[in-house]
Amino acid sequence: MENMFNLAGKVAVVTGASSGIGADTAFAYAQYGADVALLARRAEKLNEVKAKIEAIGRRAIAVQCDVTDETSVKEAIQTVLDTFGHIDILLNNAGVAVRGGVDSMSVEDWDKSFDTNVKGIFLVSKYVVPQMQERGYGKIVNVASVNAVVADKFDVFIRHSYNSSKAAVVGLTKGMAASYAKYGITVNAIGPGLFESEMTSETLFKSEEFLAKYNTLNPAERPGRRGELSGTVIYLSCDASSYVQGQLIIVDGGGSIV
């Protein structure tokens, strides 16, 4: 069973790899033996993650990429293939969380959510899946959200475009899984609850009132800690999950069950 979690010889592509979940998971991939291609818009942040991975003896490349732009994505994936020769694992992590309800948000903010959270997965997968089909192997993990299946409990969390775009990620995951299973490709999603990240540390995690309410409503009585998503992602990215297809695994401390 231990060998089923070994990623030695595998190449993983991580979008949104400059911070938060993306950076943590990229390092976890390296710890389990994979070489990693780091994709994001902020090149300087990517280089910090790259150095950390190289420090433990794994190969990594930092590739500047805007997942909402097809030309940028196409060139980035070609760079990965030119460097490593193949791609075994894809973590579609790049995402945004735009606040606002349908009564108040702009069309531009609505489109921003879908362009990054859904179109971004489509574009990156478009250029990764064909070589996975040719090789008869691939592991794709899409980052959705617990809010794909449950509504926000707090006014500060009103994000209708986020809710709906992450629900679309779940639908896209199921469609891809059904289509590509015959090629030896598994496609699954994770649904994180509240985790500390660059996006939340300067807002939600600075509000003692919000955290007190959140902890009261969550069975674990705390938000997720950095790194606590990595185990689930590694499982969905390795051969231990070879017969797991089209699933959404929620990692939220039990918040969605109460």
C-alpha cells in the first residue's frame, strides 16, 4: 500500500501555485517524489516555492501563466512538456473569491469568478488531457469548495458568483471523469472549507468576532490549518485512488454536516 502513494517519476502541474493551497500542495507533491511545474501569474512568488522544492532534491520549474488566457495557457503547458516530457498529475487550483450577491455585484465581478474558477480549469485541461490520453494515464484534481454544495452562513461570506462557479467546477469534474475514465485518467474534486491563506489571512482571520462564530458552528471548532488539504490531494493524485472517479471530497472539519 505504501508504494501506491509514491509519486517518484511523476510530473505534477499546479496552477495558482504561488501561495496558499497551491504552494502547500506543490511542496507535498515534491515530498512524495514528484517533479513539479508551478504555474501562476506572480513569477517572483513562484520562484520562492521553486527554491523550497529544489532544496529537498526535486526538480521544479516556475512558469508565469494566466489561466484565463488561452495563449498563455498553451505556451505554459508546452514549456512543461518541453522540460519534463510528460504530465501525470494536474491540480487545477487557481481561483478567486469575489464578494457580493446578485443584487449588488457587477457583471465584471461575476465574469471574473467564472473566467478564473471555471474557464481556467477548462483551458488548462484542454492542453493537458490530450497527452494524458495518448499515454493512457492521468490524475486530475480540481479545487472546488464546500460552498459548491452548501450556502454561506455569514453575511461576510456572501459570494454568489463564487458559490455558482464552484458548483460548476463539480459539474465539470463529473463530466470530465465520465469521458476520460476509459483512457486511464481519473478526475476528482476537493471542496475545502475555511483555510488560512494569503486571501483570508488579511481579512477573515483578523476578525475575532467572525472566527468565534465560525468555530461555534464547526464541529472541529476551528478553521483548517495549512497543509491539512495536502493528504486528500495526494490521495486523489496517486494510484491509491485508481478507482475513484468523479467525486467531490469535502475537507471542512464537518462544517457542511451540521
